[in-house]
Amino acid sequence: MTDEVEIPEVNYVSGSGVPIRGNDIDTDQIIPARFMKVVTFDGLGEFAFFDLRFDDDDNQKEHPFNEDRYQDSSVMVVNSNFGCGSSREHAPQALMRWGIDAIIGESFAEIFAGNCLALGIPTVTADSETIQELQDWVDANPDGEIEIDVEAEAVTYGGETIDVTVDDAQRKALVEGVWDTTALMKSNAGAVRKKARELPYVEDEAIPEAE
């Protein structure tokens, strides 16, 4: 028997934007290591980009995440090689808990993009000029709506539609609602237990009972 676990399809994401400029923004900048000593991811959002947002005395520095006009933003627009560095899953967790639902950029570190996918956050790409134009538009229109059509690989803003690229495997997982691998495993727990019992090297006491 399979447990019913519903994973939402992510065909379409919309919201106002927040521009985060700079190439090679790594995961340590997204969430400094000292904030990773947590049991759960709850509350990580307030520490996103912490060292870029605050000085040693906790005084605010200039950063889009500190600006009132971007506090309700859910679509982040970034530059090249975003999310490089260590593979910490805390980075997309912090962004999601700050309020980010999708990221548009020039390019993403592969592991970071994979960690975003595991949270249902699309990471879509476009060329440098297109991204710069979008960042400038967001600057001028902080309340403007950005619409991302994941399946059609298109982004619409300010009456203009631009072509973007979504990795084939990511697009398939998001559109078909199979991006949450943990939920998928849970939904197939019965089949996993059955297979475990068939394997001669797995002892019965090592197989968890159904919940």
C-alpha cells in the first residue's frame, strides 16, 4: 500500500522581483556557516546574506534585502555562477524562508540548482544582457510583476516576454510534480519495505515498520 503524498506541480511562478548583483556569489555569502548550527531550517530566512547586509556591529549596510521596497519580493534576479562554493542546502533554505519562490540568473552552480529543485524553486537562465535589463527594470519597478512560465520557458514583465532556459530534467520534475524526492520515497515506502525484505543482506530488524 502506498501512502498518498501530494507534491504540487510548479508550472508557473509570479511575484515582484529583487535584484542581487554580482558574479560568483557563493553559498557562504548566501548563508554564513555560523548560522548553520541549527536543528531545523526554521528562522534561517533572517540570516540570508547576513554578512553582506550587516557590519560587525549589526548596523545595516546597503543591500536589496534590507530595502523596504523589496520586502515582499519573491523572484530573485542574479548574475553568473550564483550559489557556487560549498554544497550547503541551507543556502536555498534561507532564501526560501526569506520569501524567494524562483530565481532568474545568468547561470547557477549545479549543486545549488539541485538543492533549489528539491524545494520546488525554479532556477531559470538567460544571457547577461537580458538579465541586466531585467535587474534594471526591477530597480525601477520594485512592485512590478514578473511571471515565470516554467513549461514554456518564458518570463514576462512590463509587457515584454523573454525566452529563458530551464534545465530539461528540472522542468520535467517541476511540471510533473516529482521534484520532492523525499516525499516520493515516503509515498513509496511500502514498495521500499517490500524490496528490502527480498534482499538477503538486509536483516528484518533493520526494516522500519509502516507508520
